[in-house]
Amino acid sequence: MVEDRIRNIEARVQASTSLPDAAKAELLELLAALRVELQGVKKEHLERAESAANIPSTPGSLETAHGETLDDALGALTGTVTALEATHPRAAALANRLAIALANMGI
């Protein structure tokens, strides 16, 4: 699933007509580096991170669709991110740089 997301972002960056070439190059470079770095991350770690990041909540409720409280779900997400940062600091740093670059571009 993570690889699918990376491909999706790459396709959108390449298809963008509003991004300057330098911004496209920066984003594509970060995505390529992240892809390489994630090859060293165990599949179960990626699946756990993906699962923790998907926190669908019931409208108007503080419970997720799975019946856990939003605080519990956010706690699980925080724990997963902390574990990923501890075990794979370069992958976490690259993902953070990518998120910041996208945010700075208004994406």
C-alpha cells in the first residue's frame, strides 16, 4: 500500500502543470529516496503504520468505526510513529521532509 501511495504522489507531481520544474524535481527526488529507504522496513511495520494512520471516526462521535476511542486510536498512531522513528530514523526523516515540502507548496 505504501508503494501505491508513492506511485500516486509521483504521478500527480509529474502531471502537475502548476509546479515549477525545480519543485517537481525536489519532490521526485524525495519520493525516490523514501522508496529506497522503505525497502529496509519490514512489511509488518509498514502495515502497522498504514493501519494506525487510517482512523475513520463515526460522525459526531469520539469513537472510531472500530469502537475504540479516538484517544486510543491517536495513542496507537503516536506509538507507531515513535517506533518507526526509533527503528528507521532515515525513513521517518524523509517522510517528514516530503510532508513539509508538500505543505510548503500548498499541496
